[in-house]
Amino acid sequence: MLITSETLRQRAAETLHRQPSEHIFDPRRPAGSARSDFDLDSDPGYMNGISLDTPVRQAAVLFAIVDRKVPTVLLTQRSNDLPSHPGQISFAGGKVEPHDKDPLATALRETEEEIGLAADYIEPLGYLDNYRTGTNFNVVPVVALVSPGFELTIDKREVESAFEVPLDFLMNADNHELHQREWKGRTRTYYAMPYDDYFIWGATAGMIRNLHERLLAP
């Protein structure tokens, strides 16, 4: 089924958060509207090695859906020179700075800094659930529709390249693979969505899965 921009706007209005959620994932509290790197782990010790007493760092990313005839999702491949998550597939975005008005401002600023996509092309649609990473970030994913016609300017210090993946591919649950690997002595389970030569996994895949559940929920 082709998801058009009209369908996307309608379903986003019905299912996405209108404002960023205030809920931050914490296994010591009841479950709520937040996701994490550990959603697929049944081991009660899965949070071992993560300091829950360390202040959570705030971040925001832009889940950019390009309004093409066949809509696509704009993703980046992080620079191999970065100290954290080098070479991984991600959404444009980054840490919230003191001067940022809100997570949307962070996502727009970081997107322009990293890949040169100006806010004039971006139509925010809403917010997914907050996503907590194993590296102690609370990430606010901003879903947005992007008008075609933009030209990207890649900041090579942070981003190796940018590419697009058909939205229908990412919204097809048949392409949501479950993978496992050892992490700090425990078996971790996570989503992966390999596409061509790109291995989309971890937090990025988790946020894509969240959009799938929101848009395609009965």
C-alpha cells in the first residue's frame, strides 16, 4: 500500500503527539509513552551497566519524510570519525542546546547544520514517543514532511552521506528483522531493516517501528 502525503497528514493528526511527551523511559516506573533500546529484552537485568542516576541527556531528531510521488525517508550515515556511534545510520539531529526553544528547534537547527536542509522545506507533523538510548539520551523524534527541491550540504565532520529509503519499505513489517548480539555480557534483541548497502538498526530502527505502529495501527 502506497502511503501518500495526504494519508500521512491525516494519520499523523490522529496518532502522533501534538507536543513532545514529558515521559522518559525508566524501568523503575510504570510503562508509559516512551520507548527505549531495551524494549525487546526480557532479561530483568537488561539495564545493568546503565547509570540511572546520571542525568539523562536531552536530544531531538528529525524523522524527515520527503513528499515525492513515492514518499521516502531521509537518513544519514554518521561520520566514521565521530567518537560515538561512528558510521551508523541515523536521523539528522543532536543534543538540545540551552538556546533551543524546544525539541523542534533542536531538530531543525541540527538538520540544517548537519546536512544543510533548511526549515523552509520542512512541515512538522507531530512527535513520536520519546526514545531512550543505551548511551543515556532521551531523544524526541519530530516527524515532518519535506518538500522536494532542496539541495543538501553535508557537514563531513559529522555526516558521511545522506540517502533516501522508500517509506513503504520501512512501513512494511516484513522488513522489520529481529537481530541479537552480546552487550555487556547479555543478549540484546533489536530491530534491523537492511536496505541495499545500508544496515538500519538500533535506535533509528526502533523509531521507525514506532511510526509504523502509530500510522498503521487499526
